[in-house]
Amino acid sequence: MLPAAFLQGTSGSALAAVRRGDQCGTSGGACPELVERVIRVPRSPSFDLQPSTFAERGCSRGFTLLELLVVMGIIVIAHSLLGGIEQARAEAIKSSQATYVVFPAFTSGTQSTLDRYNYRSYAIFEDDAANPGNVKQLTDWKSFPAGVALRSTALSNLADPATLTPPVAFSFAPDASAAPLKCFKFNSNGEVQPPPAGNVLLGIFEGYVNNGSEVATTKDGSGNPSAVEYITVSQFTGRAEPTASP
């Protein structure tokens, strides 16, 4: 995959153009002219990267179209998750009922459930005003495409539903044996209610999670996933936005 220097915007133009795709008036991805700019990146060690950075990474080739498309795909998925988080926040404010963005972090369940949902899906729940003390599911479980998952290190910092105030219990209809679930909560003001304390950080990477351990398709020189996008949800405003690597 792409070297970390490129992913972190060292080039200052190519990947940055892709990251600004949501500002081009298109829905859910980079506009064609920006995609074309990235595809036209010269296949040369000197393209738009500082020589010292390139030497430090020990890289001696250009980037393939497939690598660029993978990164663009992860960015599109991140923007989709941003939309889901904003939906949960807006619903909490509109209904004056707490909402929850819920993620599977399973250690049990059938293999098909683990393959389809574990660390790679989410759903939105809401306090049920008609049945105080209970929650209702507002959306179906939205799964990511194969080969992409949420970083386990980020989900491990989310709340156990039983630790919330008041505690809640979510059901996972596709497989009753699958557990546990992790979540974060919006109160009726659209703020993130602890736990977790502080802002919420989510990461999406190319790979999968097996028994809580990340298995990256490709890694950078430090052994971390090389294709990653991060999202931060502000504790005080509830707003979600892309962010640099933590």
C-alpha cells in the first residue's frame, strides 16, 4: 500500500486532493478531476515527495493505480461512517432521546457472523420513549466492504453498554450468541456522554481483526497498517470529522 509519508500528506497535493473530495459538490467521493490528478502522479521516485523523506522510507517505485484506489475506497467508507454518526447526533437532538452508535467487537458468534460484522459494521439505536429503560434499533447493521475493518485499538476505548448511565442492553438480531458490543452515546444536546472520557477516535484500515488483534494487509516501516483513515467525534459538540493519525 501507500507509504505512510504519502498517506500523511507529505506530497502536499495528490492525496490531499482526494481527501478534499467531499468539497467538490459530489456525493460520497472525490470528484473526477481530482481523481485524475492523483492517477497522473508520475511513476518516479522524485514525484512531489521530498527526497529526504523518500530515502528515509526506502521506497524506489511509483504508486500503482490499485494502491491509490484502495486508499480512495477507505476514504469513501470513512465519509459514509461520518454520515452515520451525524445521523445519530441529529436524531438525538430532534427526538430529545439519547442515541447510540454501536459496533460489534465480538469474541463469540458463528464464523459467518464474525466474517460479516465483527469490527466492520455499525448500527444506530435510540432510547425508546414508549418503553422507558429500553432501546430501539433505528438502522440496520451497515457492513463495510470485504478487506476493510475498524481498528481494534480504537473500539477498545469505547463504552461497554453496561457501564453507561443508565446501563443499556443492545440486541444483535443476526446472531444472538455474538457478544460483546461497544458504543458511544449522544445525549439530547448532541454531546458525547462519557464514557468514554474525551473525544471519540475511530480508525478504518485495510485488513481485518482476529480475536481482537489487527491483521493488516500491508504495513508501514513501523509495523502499523499503511492504509488508514481516522475520525474524531468531539465530546462537546458531537461533530465528527476526519483527523490526522493519533
